[in-house]
Amino acid sequence: MRVLLAVCVLGLGLAACDKQGDCSDSGGVWAGEPGRCICTDEARGSYADTPTASQLETHQLCAQKPNGSDWTKEDIEELP
């Protein structure tokens, strides 16, 4: 039973690490408190020929806070 519990806990930890890795691969910032990937290349319009107004706004907000620990839940809710 203890072994099964340890495997489950380890599995959940690896799943969280995988999400963080996927976030990093997409140019995003991992905001740990809500456990959410923000400021991805797509959201910021990094490679768009003509970024949308929403992407430009996101780009500006993300440039102000480059680290996940800089973001509060309220900041994240303001993202378009």
C-alpha cells in the first residue's frame, strides 16, 4: 500500500513537471500559485505576422513581469 501511494505521489509530481516543461517549451512562464502557464509565444503573438490587439496587450503585460513568481492571481485574471 505504501509503495502504491509513493508511486502515485511521484506520478503526480512528474505530471506537474511535464506541464512546466511544456510551458517552457512554448515560451511561457509557469505561475506556480494557480499552476498555470501564462505568457506563451502564441499568447504574446511572438511569431505572428500581424499580432492581434489582445496579443499586443498580453505582450506588454508579460514584459513587465518576466518571472512566474512576479504574478498574482489578480494579475493573471487581467490577461486577455
